Amino acid sequence: MKLSHRQKTLLHVALSIVAMGPVGCADESTQPNNAVPVEQKTATPAAQSSAGSSPTTASRDALLEIAFQIGTSIPTEPHARDRARMQALVAQTCLDNGSLDQAIKYASKIDGWRQGEMFALIGQRYATMNDPQHARDFAARAIEVAAGETDWRHERVITESAKLYVQLGDTAKAYELVQGATQAELGKIEVARTVTMLPAQLDTQADMFDKAIATKNFDLVRGAIDGYMAWLDRVSDDEIRSNRALKAIDNAIPGLPLDLQVKCEIDLADLLYKNHHTDLALVKLHSATEIFSSTTFLPEDVAPLGALVARAHQRMGDTQGARQQLQKLHSEHSTRRDGIVDLRRATSLRALAEGFCELGDRDEAIACYAAALEEGAINPNARPRAEDLCATCISMAKYGILPTSDLMRRIDSIRNSLTDPW
């Protein structure tokens, strides 16, 4: 696929910055938003030393432009779903990085329900920015897309739109939108309400979460855990209420699949750490580590899940422990490689690269990204190669790593090879 003049210009921006010299991992101010912000995080020495050379917004946007074009190169027939998914991932990354105009531009080019979902998420960002007019405009655009969808696709867009109205304080409109939705989707609205409702209403909300957990229905339990996380964030200084939330979450987590148990324990640890309950946060992190270490996961899940654990250790001050875990996962990856289908191999390497980047270990991150490019180029069909290449470009942009000249040439080479068969 040939580059347009504008695309060549954006690419030239990225390469020019690379030519100026080594670029380190992004500093704290440019890291992607975590689901639970960690206020006590401190940069590692490596990250601090590279802060002055962090990539500019323009260079990140240039790399995301390339990623979007790669995703768009996937033909609509017969791969419309995969094309839209990759395009949405780029738009979401732009939104996470604060490039709102770019997110809007890309969202407008997506076909199908994912466009509506992105419009709703953009509207939520405007609501967070206290811009209700733009928020409502994007809610309307999302609802218009949802009108052309059916089943779960319709529900997914409508649910995100309803959450937007909850942010705006219009709960009546939110409930009107989700009339007839499944209990799982309604639960997501209750999670959103928990963030903004009056303190006097919180106990009634917790009663609802308890009932959801008691059903032992997977989707309802997941929603109740998310709700209790939001609830705990509101009441973290109230010992009695905090204990209620922690007890409920602790009772609910063992019913989840083991990989989700690890993730939920990490989310809980992050939340506690954010609210200055450091000792308890470390207990929850230890629990996540123990579940991960004592479980035999599928080969393709080991590095991505292990990297999540390592990064949590980094956030809570155990930089050396995190580095050792990542290095161990990296060294063991070659022994697991043959047991991973080629469609999943690059995912493990990207996860490790992101972990090394958060540590400020640029060389290790670059090495993992280079290996991810090679693993992603193996499949004989162009569609999975395009997806992996797009995902690797997204990851580098998201975590503030600009490609070296060699990596950029390899990206171009793989991109130029994206031809039939798809």
C-alpha cells in the first residue's frame, strides 16, 4: 500500500526524531492511563534519566497514523470485524494518550458498532473534561450508530452511551436507554452510578452487589466486583465500609477463572495502594503472585499475565523484583515458544516489552519489540500479519517507544508484504 503525501510527512516526523538520538521510555506524565491511577508511583532511575528525551505527541501520533493505515489495509470482505477491531484499538490509544482530535478522526472512519462504542467513549472523555455539550453530541452520534445494530452489538453501544449520561447526571436518560438490557449490562450502569451517587445511597448499592455475587452467575459476579471496587474507592477512609467491601470481594474472587483472579487481585492491590493502604495492597499483590506462580497456564498466557504481575510490583516500589520477574519470563519464552501458535507469539513479546518500558529498560523493550515484529510476520496469511504489525505499532506509541531506524525499515518491509492471501 503506497503512502500518501500526508502519511509520508508524518513518517518523516517520526524518523527525524529517531535520527536525533536515542529515545527512552515515556516519563510518568506520558504513560497511558491505568484503570486505577497509582499516585504513589515514583519513576525508576532509568526512567528519570530518559524523561528529557521522551517522544513528542507529534511523533506518537505519526506512529499511530501508520498503525491506523495498517489496520485499514485489511480488506472489508471477508474481514470487516478484524479491520474495525484494529482501527478501534488505534482510536482508543489516541484517546488514552490525550490526542482527542485524532481519536475522533479515526473513530469516524470505523464501520459498524465499534464506531458507536468509540463515539460513546469520546463522549465520556468530554464529560470528564466538564464539556457537557460535546459529551451529549457524541452520545447522540453513538445512539445513532446503535440504532443500526442488533443484539449484543446494540447493547454494548447503548451501555456505553448510558454510562455517559450517568456521568452527566442524567440517570433518567441512562435508564431509558438500557430498558430491556441484560442484567449484566444493567450492572455496568450501576458501577458507573456508584462513582457519582450521593454517600447516603452507597449502602443500598452495596446490598445490590451482594445479591449479584450470591447468584454465582459469572457476568453478574464480575459486575459486582467492579461495583465494589468503585464503592471501595469512595469509602476507603471508612474502616467499617472498607472491610465490608474487602470481605465481599475476597469471597467473590475465588469463583473466577484463575487468570481473572490474578487480574482482580492486582486491580484491588492498585486501588488500595492508591488510597494509601500500602500494607494491605502488598498482601493482595502477594496473593496475585502466588496464584500466578502456582498455576500452570497455557503457554501463550504465561508472559502476558506474568508481565501484569511484574508491572504491579514495579508500581508498588519493588523495581528490582519486577525486573527479575520480567527477565525470567523473557529467558523462558524461548522454551514455551513452540507450544504457542504463531498467531499468539508476538502478544507475549509485546507484553514483555511494555513491562521493560515501564521499568525504563529501553534496550530490553526494543529487543522484545524487534522479536515481536519477526514473530508477527511468520503467518502465511496477510490478515494476522497486519493485526500483529498494527498491534506492535500501537504498543510502541502507547508506551512511548519510537522505532529505531532498523525497526522502522522492518515495519515498512512487513507492511509492503501485506498482499493476498488475506
